[in-house]
Amino acid sequence: MKNSLLAGSLALFALCASAKDPVAMTVNGKDVKLSEFEYLYNKNKQQQLEEQPFDKYVDMFVTYKMKVADAEAAGIDTTKTFIDEFNGYRADLAKTYLEDKTVNDRLAHEAYERKKEEVEVAHIMLPLKDPATQSALVSKNRLDSIRQCVLNGEDFGELAAKYSIDKSAPRNKGNLGFIMSGSLPYEFEVVAYNTPVGGISEVFKTAFGYHFVKVLDRRPTRGQVFVQHILKLVDKNATDEVRNAAKAKIDSIYAELKAGASFDELAKTESDDPGSKSQGGRLPWFGSGRMVPEFESVAFALNNGEMSEPIATAYGYHIIKKLDSRGVQDFESVKDNIMMNIERDSRAGEARAEKLRQLKEEYKLKLDPKGRDAILNALTTAVSDSAAIASLSNSKLPVATFVKNKVTVADVVASWTASQDPMASKESVVDDNINTAVEKAIIDYEISILPNKYADFSNLLNEYRDGLLLFEISNQKVWDRASKDAEGLENYFNENKDKYKWESPKYKGFLIQTENDSIASLIKSELPSIGVDSLVSTLKKAHKHHVRIDRMLVSEGENKLIDALVFKKDSTFVNPNKKYPVYFTYDGKIVSVPENVNDVRGQVTSDYQNVLEARWVEELKTKYKVKLNNKVLNKLKSK
């Protein structure tokens, strides 16, 4: 009874699925579902300048599918080139289906909300590895100790100047000024914005080192400014004489500006900033935390259109002119920039991680301790023990199961990675490798069933696959075949000469250009002994860059040199190419109609391709059986 009910349920499910997406046609025994046909039909309608009759499109679609069937019959879909290109496209297409898009949307809005506030922050940074021991643990522990000194009341600024590897610390005591979202690494930003005013954060890690921060103040964002500047660069180790000379020069420029000189022109000629001088000193829009504090404070304090007096920074002396300012832009205006930042930093993997979490839950992932224990027991020494790893390479013990899939010990050790983290335990390394293998298996499985889960994925994938096959089979049967079939082209031309006419006669022959009369005379003496077919290669080999030889087939008015020599329009015409002032023709004549296929090769090839195409389509009609489901197609036609 139970089996009967199950069989009945499955049959009903299949019937419902078939009713939702019925077969539109069958080509060479392969069903084409209505969803695929409708997708391509609607896409074709959008691309047509004039709407195509439905029945004509059906005929075209049938021909298209028969060509794909011919490509499959030729085995094109089994070649390595096809498989690699198709799999690469499928992997790229699948990426957007393997992310939870709501995650990136949430992260983008989170970043935007942070842009409404600026945080004044100081930090102390040590390198990722201790220089003496090359140990990350030593470096982190040392920074923990410095942090404890701050908590015990020692001066933050003095400790920053003494210990921080930030090159600006001796000058600014670790104070970075006010920062805004997007100006510093994301890991740094999160800690800065989540630490209260006066608070000291825990030690954290970025790509640049280990840090801890102290938050000094918060304020609503000041927005962004657009400025231009003139810089007289001064090296930090410059002598007083050099520094005074730079100061005198910037004061002189300032006097010229006050007298009415063009800021743009003086920036182009006098500024030492190579990145902005060609733009009249203009810098990109910037907000808090992007410039050194001295420059930033003046730039924000100026009114639009106002110019500063010369100011000093760590780079030298500047004159700043404020061109414009703006508050926080609306979300849509900055969304693309925020998304670009998300894709570049540690947030890039969060949407994928969330999708994986959902898939693990959906597919009821279960970890099996037997496989994990087997790996742990084998690793009696180090996690990089290659002999122990190799001993597990054939183990079928499961470490996890989901749906009807099993991830084995062999799958885990196949891509084994020993952690570079000296603080990582053996257990954590094993778990990381198991997780990597499990996630790969789930992703591979998900990609394999995406066509069944998402109609748009299936349609795009099918369209790309068929397109690859269609291109290659068309190349073999028509395009490449026509261009290489010299005999076929010649025969077609001879049988259809009347089709190929010119509006006016053409000069057919060689145009030879030389550097001087001596070379021209030498070449003319050599010509009778050189065959026409090898003329170009022989002369180029003998005279190299001293001569230029071209086969010509041109009408009057198409080439001024031929006009002067052949059509006698201007016998005194001087070659504008001064390298080759001497020019003459050879083995030429004026012809009124094409003499052979090479005279109209492009047009003949195109026409011959049409002939091959028509023959091929007729062959397809006799070779492949087509069955249309007119009931389904007529419903679509009547929409």
C-alpha cells in the first residue's frame, strides 16, 4: 500500500512538472522544453528592429537545434577544448547563485551608515611577525603587553612613538585623526567604530600588522571636499638652506596668485606633485582620514573658492584652493564604490559563507567522527607529516554526509594544507581541512543541480553550450570550409561570373615604392627574372625596408599614386610618404570586369558560404527528425 501511494505521488509530481514546462518540440530525439524556447524567442524579439513572424522564428529555431544536433553527432561536445570552455563558463555563471545577495546588501547599508559619522582614533601597530624570532605569537604577545601598559595608566602617545611601526607615530603619537568608513582596512574600521570614546580595543590583526586602538572622539561626518594645490616638495632630511629655499619659492608663487596669476597654470609649471600638476593641481574628492591632518584641516576650513596661505606638512609647503564641498551622498550614488570595497576586503567571502551555511542546513549535513578520528590518530607528529597524509589517501571512511553524498578521508587529504599559524592546534588544522573538503563537495553538488533549481541558470547555460557547438560546427561546415575550398570557390566564380561586376574599371598590378632612383633602377633590372607569384617576397628579402611592394586592385580615385601613374590625373603628384619618394607600377593593366576569383574573393566567399549553408540545411532536414508540439507552440503564439 505504501509503495503504491509513493508510486502514485511520484507519477503525479512528474505530471505536474510536465504540465508546468511542457515539451515544445523534439529534435533528433531530444526534447526542447517550452521554457527554453520561450526564453530564446523573447530574447530574439527584443533584439529585432522589426518583429519577426512567429512561424518564421520556429523554422529558424528548428534549424538552429538541428545544427546543434549535427555538432553533437560530430563529437564536438566531447573535445577537451569544448569541455574546458563550457566548464569555465558554468563556473563563472554559478558564482552569482552561490552567494546570498542579501548579505552584500546588508554590508553595503552598514558601510553607508558608518559614512555618516567620523571617528578620531589613535593606534599602536607591531609587525605580523617579530623581526627577531619571525614568530607571529611573539609579536602579538608583545603588543598585548604594551596594551596592558596603557590600561595601567602609561601615556598612549609616548608608547606609540616608542614602539609603533607606523612611520608617522614619532610625529603624531599614533593619532590618525578623524577617519571615515572606507578610508582604512575593514578590520580596522570595524574595531574603530565599535569602540566607545575613551575606550581601548583588544589587539586585532589586519594585512599590515597587529594593532590596538584608542578612540578619542566622534562627530557627524564633514562630507568631502574638492581642492587643487601647489606643492613645493621638501625631503624630511633636508637642510635648513633647502627648506628655506622651498619656503621662499612657495611664498613667491603665493604672491603671484594674489596678484591674479592662474592657479591652474602655476600648478602645471611649479608644483612638485606629479600626480596632480597636469590637472592644474586638482586632487580627487576626499573626506576625513585621506590626507595628512595639517592639509585636511585647512582644506575643510576654507570656503568654496577660497585660497589658503602657504602651509607646511610632512611633504613640504602647499597652497590650497577649495573648489567645492559636499555632504554625505545618497546611498545609490556611493553604492558602486562601497560594493567595490566589499569585493576587495575580508567581507568578499561573507555572502558565499552565508550561502554555504544555508546549503549545509538544506542538505542536512552530518559530520561523522570516525573519519576525523582516523586523521587525528594518523597524525601522531606534525600536521605537515606527508607520510601520514599519504597513508590516508585511499581511505573511504566518511567525515561527512549530505543528501546522498559522502565526503571521505581521502577527499580531505587530497588537498591537505598545513596551517601557517603557529598557534593552531592539530585539531583545528584537521577541522579546517575537513571543512574545506566538505564545502567543496557541497559547492560541486550545488553547481550540478543548479539547472534543475533555477530556470534562468538552465536557459543561460543551454544557450552558451549550444552557441559554442553552433559556432564550431558552422565553422567546419560553412565558414572555414568555404575560405579553404580553393577549387570550390573557383568553380563557383566561373559558374556565376555574370553576378560580379564593377561600376568602373580597376587597375590590377603591382605598385612599387623605393627610397631613391638608384634602388628603383636596380629593382627594374631585376624584375624580368622574378616570377610574379614570388615578386613581393623576393624583393622584400633582397631590399628589406628600402622598398615597399603592394598588389593593387583599385578604381580611379581610390589611390592617389595609381591615379597619377595609371589614370593620369596628376603626373606631378608627390608621394606623401617621404620615405619612398620614387614609385612606379609593374605588370599592371586596366580591367573592366573581374578576371578570376581573387579579384572578388570576399564577395565570392560570402556567396559560396550561403550556398554551403543552404546545402547543409537540406542535409539536416533529411538527417534529423523533428516533431513540433503545435498545441503548446500555438498557445505561445496567441499570447
